[in-house]
Amino acid sequence: MERRRLQTYLFLVALDAAILLSVFYAVSAVYFGTFTELARLESGMLSAYVNLPLYLTVAMYSGTYSRSGLTDWQLSAMKAIVALFVSAALLSLFAFFIKINAELSRLVFVLAMMISATIMVAARVMMAKAIVRHWGPSAINRLVILAGGPEFKLPHSYHVDAEVHGLIPDFNDPQALDRLSKYLRNMDEVIVSCQEGDRPAWSQVLKGTGIHGEVTHQLSREIGAIGVVHHDDVGVSALKVSARQLGLRARATKRIFDLAVAGGALLFLSPIMLITALLIKLEDGGPLFFVQRRMGRGNEFFDILKFRSMRGSDANGERSATLDDDRITRIGRFIRRTSIDELPQLINVLIGDMSMVGPRPHALGSKAGSKLFWQVDHKYWQRHGLRPGITGLAQIRGHRGATDTEDHLTDRLLADLEYVEGWRLWRDIGILISTLRVLTHNRAF
């Protein structure tokens, strides 16, 4: 469904562009009495060429191509008309300042904009009806997990029985969380119907998914509590416990940024990576890469890549490196100190397991003091709402290296949650620039 939505957005963008250009051409041709003499059509088409990018920019940022607009033609049409009006105003202002008013035909412009608006509205009416007919009243993926609470059937939704499918919200079992994450993949909304005693566990798990999550609670319906979601068609209410951190446009922007930076960095840093690989191989003949299973977005496992800097292996990261760790090789000590050992994670970024900026992924056996990370603070799982990053807000604030005390983890967790709750592209750029200052650090053992 998410792929279909993206394809529909792209189709709408192309359709709007085609409508504007076609209508301006037709109106210009009728007004100037020719369909072939480009010189005479130039006045009318100049308005179209300038107005089109203005309209698409305004439409993108105003949510004209939104999920709700796919099935609600009135919302989509209103935003499209507003975008047309704003782009027309900007064009008029632009033409005034560069003094090309006389070169633009006002009559052609006004008629073309009115006809374009009419056709755009008609197109959205037909498209919304087709989408509702084929996809249902809401163009979303919704999953209902029946985990011991009231059973119900929500129309146009997927339903699974937690017991039959082995879905358990167990914080102390990463395997169970990974299994659950595979059911939640590509879902827009998840509704869990469970017993009262299981609500806290399901709520905490959903908070780490990065998607809209609900836990049913019949009492909230009876008392009309604020902040609940009512599914009136089946008579069930749910407490909203989580929301998607990033919308489709934000996720696309972040992913394009990641691909551009990671791809460029791989090309630029490839000589350093080749030399490092050669030195590692010459020192002891062992493998080039250290591969370790870690937990990524939505609590799903992935294999992180690093240049090998130690002898032996620690699959779960149960033993943190120390200053005089005898496992660290000679070249390993240098690449850890300079963060060169992290460069293979650019490959993780390209394949989609990681992002350039985000919460750092931790080894499953990592401990703060004597406790596993997730045992220190129940909010730990919320940091998995976004892809893990090569660097992050915690790292540029100096929270790196071994976690000798619980406070070391708490400091990182607070920074990670701050980042997850307030993502901005400019912030990612700022964090990457700031990372250059902390590539070498005294806590890289």
C-alpha cells in the first residue's frame, strides 16, 4: 500500500504538470489563433513555464499530495486550488520585480488557471472514487493484533492472533521483538487488543516502532477520555500510544540525503578504506570486517559492518573494550581512535539498514554498569523509531565509548530521544558537520 501511495503521488504530480502545460498551450493557441507558431505562443507559455515550478513547490509543502487527500477529494482539491492561487500571486510579484508584466498575457493566464483548477478538481474526484473502490475508505495498511483482549473485525484491516503467531511483547527477548517487527513492517497503524495487565508492555513495544500505535481500552470509551481513538464502526476505542516520527516526504528527503552523502563518502574515502583493509590483512591475516547483529528501526535485527580492530569475536558485545584491552590489534587501536573502523557502515546506509545520522545501534549484550541497556530505562526502546545512524546527537555531545555506569546510558538515551522527536534535515547536516570535530576522541579504546 505504501508503494502504491508513492506511485499515486508521483502520478498526481505528473498529472498536475500535464494539466497546467496542456491548458496553457490550448488557451494560448485559441487566443493567438495558431497551434504551431511558437513565437506567437511564447507569451502564454512563458506564464506556464514560470508558474509550474512555483505551483509544484507550494503544493508539495502544503500537503496537496498527502495520504488523506487520496481518499478525500475535497481536501485535495482545496489544497490544489490554494496552491494555484499562491503560485499565481508569486508569479505576479516575480513578474513585477523583473519587469516582464508586458510580456505576459493576462487574459491567457487567468483563463488557463481557471480551467486548470476545474480539471484538477475533476481529476481528484475521479481518482478518490477509484481509490476508495479499490483500496477502501482509507489508503493505509492497518494491522489488528488480538492478544487476549476483546475480539473484533475492523474493516479493511489485517488481523492476526498473537498466540497463534507467537507475538510476545517481551523487552528481555530481542528475538521476540525482531519477530514482532516483521509483522509490523510497512504498517501505517497497529491496534493491539490485549488484557489490562499486558497494556504497558504492548505500549512500550509500540513506542519503539516509529509508527502509529494503539492499545484498546474499553474504559476510555465509557468515560469519553481525551486522547483516545474511537473506531465507531466496530464499537471499540483505543488509547493512542505512539505516532510515526516522519511522514513520507520527510522519510524520502532523509533517505535521498543518506544515499547522496554515503555514496559520495564511499568514493572519496575509498583509498583510506583500501589501505586500512590491506593493513588489517597484513597484520594477522584475519577477516577484514567485524560483523555483529544489532537492533535497528522498529526493533528489527540487522548486521552492522566495521573494520575488524580486535582478535577473537564477541557476537553480543557482552565485554566492552577497555584502555589496555589485549584483544585490540596495533592497527585496530589506531582505526578505533580515529573512527576509521566505522567507515564500512556507509555500506549499511546504502542498503537501507542505517542512516547517516540517528541513534547509534547497540550490541545486544551491552551493559550499563551491571544491567542490560533496556533494563536501565523503559524508554530505551523508543529510540528505535528511526533508522540507527553512523553518528548522532549523543555522539557530538561526547557520549561515546564504554558505558561504565547507568548514567552513561541515560545521557545517550536522552539525546537519542531528543533527536527522534525533533528530526529536521538541517539538524542532520549540522550533526554531520559537528561530527568532524569528534572523529578522534579519548574514549575510543
